[in-house]
Amino acid sequence: MRINKYLAAQKYCTRRGADELIQKGRVLINGKPAVLGDKIKEKDVVEVKWRQTKYRYFAYNKPRGVITHSPQGEEKEIAEIIPVQGVFPVGRLDKDSYGLIILTDDGRITDPLLNPEYAHEKEYEVVTLDKLPSNFKRRMEGGVDIGGYTTKPCVVTVLGSKKFSIVLTEGKKHQIRRMCGALGQSAIMLQRKRILNIKLGGLKPCEYRPIEGAELDAFLKGLGF
């Protein structure tokens, strides 16, 4: 296994972060400085010499019409709106969706939070254009073909004739909208309410709050840290 992949798997940092540590001479293999591309074996001893960074984590309510990142033309992205420097959004919400986004400067959490293999819960509230059919909950929860891919089982709660909540453990592009479309529905409002134990709560659009204390401990524990 390559050394950068190993360090990422051990949750020291991302692969890119591992490469930076290697270039700075802070990674040792059997007492010798590692080189980019080095491979390690089971019996090898890996040491990482670095000062622990105090990472920052925020819950942010992305408003409708704002791009998570990589805006085009006159579009605005989160980084242009928030006054906190040096943090980035983990994951995406499309332009017409709104709600909870995690902002951080901790690149270690990106893969465990977004990789569907870890099956972390994300909860959304959705309003549809038309009335939901009686079999909507059963069909959504059982998995929906969204174009060559069948979604994993999920939990759906019908909240009204045109409103439901859904808890997913994966995040395909435009997944909920595509699931609705496959069942003849059109999602006209889509809000993310929760990521693991982090809840949107009473945050207004464009507001953010720090994630800290017991809430942060539970969040990181849920990610395997």
C-alpha cells in the first residue's frame, strides 16, 4: 500500500495532506524519511511527526440560489458569503436546494463523511408539486432505479399530502430529485435538516454556528475519530 493511502486509511489526514507531510520530512518509515510513492508492508513502522492542529467545524444554513462551490458566471458560492476564512464545505447541495452544510478546515473528515461505504445518515425534508400516491413511502424505501442504479434502502416519513422527510446513507448527484422523478413526482423544495448528529435547528439562511463540545465529540466519534 502506498504511504499516502495508508496515512489516509489511518485517518491521519487526506492523501494530499499525506503528500505534504512527506515532502516536509515529517513521515518516517522504519526510522527513515518517507519519499513520495513509497510503499509499506505489514511489518513496517510508520511515524508521523507534526504538531496537532486545532480544526474548526461549523454548521451552516446554505440559502437557495447559492452554489456550494465552483460558481459559473454571476453565481455566488458559499466562500463569498461567509466571513470565516480558511474553511470549505464538505459535500454539496445543488443551487435550488438549501439547508445544512458542514464547513471545516479538517480535510480528514471528507472521505468518511461522503463515502457511501460508511453509511452515515443525512436527513432531508421535501415538498412535491403533486400529491403523493399511497404507495410512495413503500416504493421510495425499497430502492428506486434512477437510471442504471438502484438506490439503497432509506427511511421515509410522510408529513403531508405533498411533503415527506427522507433519511439517506448515500449521496448520488441530485439523488432525491431523481428518485422523486422516477416515481412521477417533482420535488419543488428540498432542505437538508441533519447530517449524523448535527442538526440545522433554528439557523436562518446564511447563518452559521460552531460545532463544539459534546456535539463535536459525538460527530467525530461517528466518523471514526
